[in-house]
Amino acid sequence: MLAVAVALPTIAVAQAPTLTHIAVEGGMACSRNTAYSELASGVDTVRIGNDGCGGTGALEIGRTGAAVFNVFDHWALRGRYTTFQDKGTAGTAFPVSGKFTDSRFVLDAEVGAKFNGISFFGGTSRIVVGLRFASWSANFDTVDALGDTNRDRMETTGFGPRIGLRSTIPLGTRFMYESQSGVAALYGRHSFDGAALDAARTSTVFSIDTSSALSYKFSESETGPVVSVGLASEYWFNQSAVGNGTDRINRHSWGPFLRLRTPLQ
């Protein structure tokens, strides 16, 4: 009996490379804020944030393509610092101008998984879940009629869950569109140290962040550096307690950014 051995051709299945990356980002941040009342009766009002601008920077390290907790294929740790300076006014009958200096630090830790149900134009989308820590502080400096300087200081720290979406859409071999968005609910502690009174309380701080960018790959493969130019926006609701502790500040900042992402292997 004759045995015949037949060699079958093998088919190579292309897989996305497993990459560890580091990304550095810098840009502008312009602020818009709501007016708030320092007194519960609304007699004396304060308005901050007349379209002041400043700077923002971020650093991210992450890994994509390797299993995390047997479900996710992406993780990232990202820190962002933003600061800007605005003008402000205090008082209704005799308004006093002042300077409002604002700074915010945000730290995000996330894991993500591909979600084929949300895939746009042949791109890749990932649902990300994680935790967010945020710390915000601001000084409002005014000079009264006697020439004395008064400072109101506001601080908020918050921690809580965040859920978001990361998407990438290829635009040929070198260009691609990248977007990130997320919502978070943070348990926050607010403090207000004013010239007339002090206040503190706890409440939930909500945030929404979005960014869109046009990216260029220096190599047609997925293992080369990527440079991105885009626009980012952040919304913060109930970010700080002011006055008697019942009033709130809502914050909105936006601006362009430049990001460089490079693989570490």
C-alpha cells in the first residue's frame, strides 16, 4: 500500500503588532466660565473667566495589542497639566477688577477593548474604562478702594470612574484620524478660603473630555513615530464651592495641541 504525503500550503494571518508607546503633548488652553454668586441672596456677584488663555501639557505611556485581564487589549496611564490666567470682576454696585489664576492636574488610568459594533469607515474603536484623579486650584486677586490686596483661594480634589471611546480611522497609508472622548463622575472635596469667609463641602464633580486629531505616520508600518495636530476640549461641572458653599463654578477649556507618539520597542 502506497502512502502519499501531501504538503498543504499555510496561510499567514496578519495580526496587529503589540506596541508599548509613549506620547508627549503640548498646546494651548482657553477658558470660559460661568458667573457665580458669592452670597446666597445674590446681592454680590463675581464673574471670572473672560476668555483667558494659557498652556497645557500631557504625558502618556501605554500598550496596545497584548491581553490585559484576559478581556482588554489596551492600557494607558496619562497625566495632564493645564494652567491659564483670566480677568475677573467682583461686586454689583461697585465692581472691582481682579486677576484669576487657574491650574488643573488630571491623572487617568484606563484599560480598553475593541468594540466591533462601533467601527467607523474601516477604523478601529475601543471602549475604555478606568479611574480619574483631578486636582484644581485657583486664586482670585483683587485690589480694593484703599489699595489693599485681597485673595480668594479655591481648591478641589476628586476621584472616581471614567468611561470613554478611542477611535482611529485610516486615511490612506500614512494619514489617519484619531479621536478620544470620555465622561467621569468624581467624588470631590471643595474648599474656599476667602477674605470674608471660609467654606468647605463635598459633592460630585462631572467632567467631559474630547479630542480630535489628524495624525501622520512616519512609516507605513505601525511601529514608527506618529505626529498629531488636533483640538481638545474639557468641560467641568460643579468643579468648586464658593462663597457660602452652596454656589458652584462650571469650567470649560479648549485649544489646539501638538502630540508626538513613538513606540518603545
